Amino acid sequence: MPRRPLLLAAGAGCLAAVVGLGLAVRQQAGWLDRAVPDAARPLLPPESRLVQALSSEAGWPPGALLMTLLPLAAATGFLAGEVRRHGFPAVVARWRWLLPALAALPVLYALRVAFGRPGPGEVAHDGPLYVGAYPSGAALALGLGWTVGVLVVGARRPRWRPWLLAAMALALVLHLLVRAVTGKHWATDILGSYLLVAGAFVLAAASRGRAGG
């Protein structure tokens, strides 16, 4: 089977899984939402200052934000080096295939309004424009940041790819666990975002193949 149809099928499957997971959990906490915090709490107690910092977007240090910015900063540095060597137009031509993945941002907002799922400790709203917790915006940003970082840095340093992928996996899992144990999000909110990121980048890769770039 040609590469592009496989990518299209995989990307569409990820997006279908996002919708399917949202329909499965609806406005309730599923078994996974209860099991993840219970399993992670002994290793990552929510009262720990480190756990609180890693799960925070607004406090100091804002660990969730820093985990997102770290790979983006690395990618920016490598892209700046490419611009100096090859020029801005060449760099844009090489990486423009990533831009369609940004469509995940409006899709995220539409899904949050459509599902209207309250987060932990929140009460469901009946208003038509209630922005729910599914999928998680912070998890989407983290997934986008790390995927861009791994792709850009890994393209320049192929030998680093296994370590970059391991660091990405650690960051995604750690984010899921600390956000779940501190009650910032349900685990399925975060998994939904990861599926959305995967679908967006796989479909972007399919568009790259079509353009031949």
C-alpha cells in the first residue's frame, strides 16, 4: 500500500479515536480517569512541591509551560542555524509541511465546546458555548512542542533521535500523571490531546508527500 494512503488512514484513525474517546467518557470520569491518579499517587504525591510545580501553568515555576517551551527553544535554535547557512526561503520550504498540524488548535476548541466536559471538581454547564476540559489545551501544546522539537532537532542530529524520543515519551507521560494526580485534568482529557496531535502531524506528513516536499 502506498505511503500516503497509509498516512491518511492513520491520521484519520487518530482523529476518529479523539471523537470516540470523547463520546465514550462524555461528562463522566471513566475507569481510566480513576485508575491513573490512584496508581500514580504513591510515586507522585499531589502535595509534593515538585509535582505541583510540574503540573502548574500559572504558578512559579510553571512546569507545564516550561516542559512545552524547552523543545521549542531547541528547535528555534537549530532553525536559526539553518537560516544562517541556507537562507530563510530554503528553511521555510523545508519545514512548511508542519504548518497544517496547527489546525489542531481550532479543532481542539471546537471539540471542547462540542463535548462540554467539566474537568475534575467542576460542575457541568448547560450553555451552548461552554468550553469544557476535553481535550486538554495544555497537553495539546506540550504534544505540539515536543513533536516539532523532535522533528527539527532530530533532522539535524540523527544520532540524537532515540534520546529525543525517549525524552518526549518521558515528558508526555510525566505531564499526564502530574496533571491527573493534582486534579488539573482527567487522564482521558490528556490522552485525547495526544491523539489529536498525532493525527494532525500524520495528516501533515501525508500532505507533504502529496506536495513532494
